[in-house]
Amino acid sequence: MTTSLPLALLLEGSLLVGVIIIGIFLGILILFSRFFRKVQQGQAIVRNGIGGTKVTFNGMIVIPVAHQSEYMDISVKRIEIERKAQEGLICQDNLRADIKVAFFVRVNKTPEDVLRVAQSIGCARASTVDTIRVLFDAKFSEALKTVGKRFEFVQLYNERDHFKSEILKVIGTDLNGFTLDDCAIDFLEQTQLENLDPDNILDAEGIKKITELTAAQAKLSNNIQRDKEKVIKQQDVQAREAILELERQLAETESKQKRDVESVRARETAETMKVQEEERLKAERARISADEEIAVATQNKDRQILVAQRNKERTDAVEIERVTRDRDLEIIDRERVTTLKAIEKEKAVEVEKKNIQEVIKDRVALEKTVVIEQQKMKDTEAFATADREKQVALTNAEKNAQEQLIQKIKEAEADKQAAQLAAEQAAFTAIKAADASKQAAELHAQELLTLAEARQESASKDAAAEKSLAEGKTASSAAIGLGEAQVLLAKAEASQKQGAADAEVTQLKLAAEADGITKKAQAMKLLENAGREHEEFKLTLDKEKAIELAQINIQKDIAAAQANVLGEAMKSAKIEIIGGESQFFDKITNAIGNARAIDRMVEGSRTLTDVKETFFTGDPDYFKSQLKNIIDQFGLTSEDTKNLTLSALFSKLIGLNPDATTLNKLTGMIGTASRFGLTEQTVSSLLAAKAAKK
């Protein structure tokens, strides 16, 4: 009991202390809630009193007796500056502008700036827009005037951002505690003309510019308006013309339809009358035809009788003529057979004569060879005997003279043989050249024959065959001319060498003979027999030489006579006789016959004549004349061929489907143009060059 009492007292005391502490804490909380001032966003509280001036943007304790507190609105405020009419903004070009600018101002959110504003104008005045407008109106207006004078009126529209930045730059952002956040151009227009003062220099300049600009724009606007009216009027006129044209076409169509109807009606009436007349005409024709047939039948009967009589007379005359013709043919056949037999007989006789001549010629040659061999044997024996006697009888002086004579004779004979060898070589070269020319002529004749056969086989290859003929003839002519030139050159050289050799041999021979005769006379006294035999052998050789030379001259005369005969037939031809064979005349006669056949073939073919005239002329002026004739033939004018090349002209002419003769002529002219390199030259320049040359 005694122990529990103090414990109860202790518990009561502790509880009381706890209650007191809680009561104090609650009292402090109540006092704090009553004395603590909170601040909204966009406001600041300024406290004066114990502890000095304090500025806070969150909240603080304000004791009513010890402190004085004020609220200040630091949010952004809109201040509008408007200048209109005569107070409008003067621009750089002296134009006035009605402008309204909104400035956004607030108190800088720092304790120092808030305290500065509170001390300068007070918290209440700093929180009202009117007070701020009164404070900054003059500053902002001056800034607008300053910046506006830097820009022309049009620049204010085009460079608003620049204008705004210049305003902010002039005003600045620090305004004694206030801050200029931004500005905006809310309204910008030109001041009305009636609000400008003409007595003001600046306004007068502005009025002048406005008047000039508006007048120019008015003129431009008026021009545009008038152009619009003209276009509208023109469109109206065109529409009216189109309507009238359509109405005219409608009237023409209706009139044409009426004419067609009337024409059809008239045509039907005419057809009806025509049918009636045709029926009447048919009836009349039938009657006339019947009368004609009766008359014709009568005449046919009489004519048949007369024809039968005439046929009998004609048959008798034909039979008599046939008998006469058969009799004449039998007589002609007998005469032809007799003539052919005589010709064959003469031919056989001539062949036998020729064979006999060949046999005689071979026998003479054989006998000549035998005689020569015999003479050689006699010469050998005579020379051997003479040498033996000469070695015994001749003195040393005569021996030396004879040796000198023999040496000179040998040298002369060697020179003569060398000259003869050179002449024979030149003659052989000339003969070879003549053979080449002959082969070329034969090849040419073969080409002509092949060409003629190919032309007969295929008429569609005329152009190619004609070209081959032209090329073959040109090549053959060139070969013949080259062969003749080589033959002439070889003959000239051979003649020159032969003449020089003969002259030299003759000179040496005469000198040797003159020297030898003197010494031979002395030797003959000692060697009379041997010398006589030597002289006889020499005379025999000279005789045979004269005979052979006479035969050669005879052959030469025969060849000359043959050339004269050919000359009468070909007076304008150039003929050179090479050799003296009897077959020469037959060969040249056959060649002339072939040439005449070719000439007749060319003259009888119009195509070959055109090819000859086109390809073998070789004259560009002749080609130009042919070109002008072909242009005139097709009826083309200079304007039609003004810018055409030769190839284009020929293509155009071939496209006109000419006849075969003209087509062949065009083909030949195309080849000629290609040969002269004229295919890409214009027709006008080619014909102009021909005219200038004339």
C-alpha cells in the first residue's frame, strides 16, 4: 500500500508534464500558423521591422507588432504604346506610320531588385499597370522614335524582327529593378493622307512620296483594268464571230440540202426521160440492125464468091512461085557445092604447097648444114696444111703480122657476136612483150565472148556485165598500149645497139681487111694453094649470107605488103609489124573480124551504148551535161535540187519508177559519180561550177 502510493504520484506528475509540453507545442504551432505569411507565384513579400528589411518569394513569419509586411506583384505586365495620326511614327523616308507596340515588363525576381523597386515607387504602385505605364511611356515612346527613324516604311513590314530587336537594344533590359522581357508590334499601317500636315516639312515629303507611289500604282491598276476590259471585249467579239460563222454554216448547209433535193428531183426526172428515150432508141436500133444484117448478108455472099475466086488465083500463083524457087534453090545448091569443092581443092593444093615448101625448107637447111660441115672439114684441113707450111716458110716478121691480123679479126668477130647477142636479146624481149600483148588481146576477146554469153543467159545482170566489159576493155587497152610501148622501146634499143655494133665491127673489119690484104698478098706468094682454098670458102660463106639476107628481105617485103593491105582497111589504126611469119596476116584478119563483131554488138544494143557513153568518156564536163539532161528529162527545177546531194538525187529519181533505159543510164551515172568522188557534192554547186567554167 505504502509502495504503490509514490508510484501513483510519480505517474500523475509525468502525465502532467506531458500535457504541459503538448500544450506548449500546440500553442507554438498555432502562433506559427497565425504569424507565418505565404506568398503566391508571381508575388513577393517585403517585411520591415525588427531584423531589418527582408524580401522573400516563398514565405516568412511576420509578427504584427514587430514587423510591417507588403506584397508586390512581380508578374509580367503588358504596356501598350500607340502612336497614330499626327503623332504617328516618322520613318527614314519621312513617311508616318500608325503603330501600336506591346511591351512586356516585370520586376526582376531578385531580392535586391524587388527591394529597389519597393524603395523607389512602393510595392502597391509597382503592382499596378497604370503606374508602370506612366513611368515608362516616355522612355518607350522615345525608343520607338529613335528606332523608327532608322527604317523606311516598307522595311518596317519586311524586317519586323530586326525592328523589334533594335527596340530592345535601345531600351535595354535593366530598368531600375524592372526587366523588359519582350515587345510585339501589334499594329502597323501607313498614316492616312488626311492626317498629315502639309505645312510640316517631313509630312510634306511623305505626302509627295505617297502621291507618287499611289499615282504609279493607280496607273498600273488602271492599265490592268483596261487590259482586262479589252480581253473581255475581244472574247465577246470572238464569241459573236463564232456564233455568226456557225449561223452562216447552218444557212449554207440548209441551202445545200435544198439544192441537193432539187438536184435529186431533177435527176430522177431526167433519168425517167432518158429511159423513155433509150427504149425508143433501142427499138429504132433493132429495126436498123435488122436492115443492116440483111444488107450485110447479101454483101457477104457476094464477097465469099469473090474471095473464092481470088484464093484460087493466089493458090495458082503460089504454086508457080514455089516451083520456080525450088528450081533456083537447086541451081544455087549445085553452084555452092561446086564452089565449096573448088575452095576445098584450092585449100588442099595450098596446104600441099605449104607442106612441100616446108619439106624443101627443111631439106635446104639440112643441105646447108652438110655443106657447112664439109666446108668446116675442108677449112680444118686447109688451115692445118697452111699452118704447117706457114710454120716452115714464114719468117718471124710474117708470123708476127699474121698473128696480129688474126688477133684483130677475132676481136672484131667477138665484138660483132656480142652486139648480135645484145640485139637478139632485145629482140627476144620485144617478142615476149608482143606475146604478152597478144595474150592480153586474146584474154580481152575471151572476156568479151564470156560477157556476151552471160548477157544472153541473164538479162537482169546487164549492169554488172557492162561494168565488167568496160573494165576488161580498159585493162586490155592498157595492156596492149603497154606492150606496144615496150616493143617500141626494145626495138629502139636493139636498133641503137645493133647500129653501134655494126659500125664498130665494120670499122674494125675494114681496118683488119686493109691490113690483112697487104700481108695476105705477101703470104699468098708462099701459101698459094692454102690461100686459094681459104678465099673460096670465104666467097661461099658470103654467097650463103647474101642468100639468107635476100630471104629475110623478101619476108620483110611480104610483111610490109600485108601491112599496106591492112592499112587500107584500117587507115586510122596504129599497126606495127613484128616478125615476118606468114600467119601474121591471118591472125590480124581474125582480130579485125572479132573487133567488127564486137562493134556491131555494141551498136545494136542501146544498153551497151549507154554504158559506153557513161563509163568510157572520162570527162567530168560530159558527166555534168548528162546530169543536166536527166534533170530536165524528169522535169525537176533548181529549187527541187537545191539542197540535194548527187546520191540523194539519184535515189529520188530511181524512186520515180523510170523505164529500163533510163534506169540503166542512172545506174551508169551513179558509177561515174563514185569514180569522180562526186556522190556527196550538191547538185547546185556542181552545175554552178559547170556554168562558171563555160
